Amino acid sequence: MSEINLSDLPQAEIVDVHIASPGVRVAAYLLNNLFNLIIFLPYYYILYTETVKFANQKNIVITQNLISHISERADMVQIAGLTTVVYLIFGMVQLYYMSRYGQSLGKKIMRIRVLKSNSSNPGFLGTVLVREVAWGLIVFAILFAAFFVLKVNVLICFLLILFINFIMLFSVKRDRRTLYDMLADTVVVKLPPRR
């Protein structure tokens, strides 16, 4: 248990917080991915139904070329564009909340947040640029090197990185900090109950 000054409370006060549990952090991660899936699901559903309808009308087998052909139709391009706009708006909202409160939508629902190890709000630089963007670039570089230099399967390499971070969630001695937490010098805490 640590004493941390949460800057987004109405008045500055010292509250007891606990490091977020692995289950809560994984749930927040899964929720964020679920929201992304929900954004793209209508597009893929429409693409699937349009492809099946076209294949049935022409009495042909569904192939990758057919799916590509359907996805390039004007109506599908418009739906893809709308989906992209919705995704970008959602992403900007996520960036705002991560910068301002140290919380994505999944973290907000699970009542956890990201703090610097000195208990301050990491802000845009710490939460978004270092913890998310820099970490994403590092993972991309690792996957790029794994595929092109080492000739290793990218999916296996990506799953290994996820697994290492998952295992690190159980290290109480290190405050359950993952590799990207260490990179950004952050910790994820459980918020105190609302009053």
C-alpha cells in the first residue's frame, strides 16, 4: 500500500491506493480490444454478407480475390472510410483520457489508472508518447528484426512479448510493472472507492 496524491480528485488529498491486480489489468486490456472490435465489426459483417450474396448470385466460390474485389466497390470504400473516421475519433478520445487522467476507457471501467512511479500524472508525454507510442515502435522493431533478420514467425514473437508482460503482472516485488511500465516509469493503481 502506498500513499499517493491523485491530482484529478476535486481537492488534493492523500489517499491509500493499491497496485492494480493482474486480473483487473487484463480485463481493461480486453475491454479496450473489445471496443476496437466493435468499431470494425459492422464493416466486416457487411463485407462478409456482400461477398456471400455476390458469390451466390454468380454461383462462384469465395476466394481472397473476390473479397478484395467486393472491398474495393464504392459502397464498401465509403463504409471503410466511415469506420476509419469512427476509429480515429475513438482513438482521439482514448488519447485524451490517457493524457488527462491516465485512463483508457477499459481502465476507467475497471477503476484503475496509470501514474508515474513518483505518484504524479504521467500526462501525454509519459502515458501516450512513451508508454504507448515508443513501446509500439520498440515492439514493431523487434517484430521487424524477428521476421526479416532472424526469419522467426512474427505471431510467435508477438505472443512471446505479450506473455512476458503477462508474467510480469504477477511480480509483486516490482509493483506488477510490465516492460512498457518500466520504459515509461509508470505504475498502474486501483482507484479508491467513490465516496
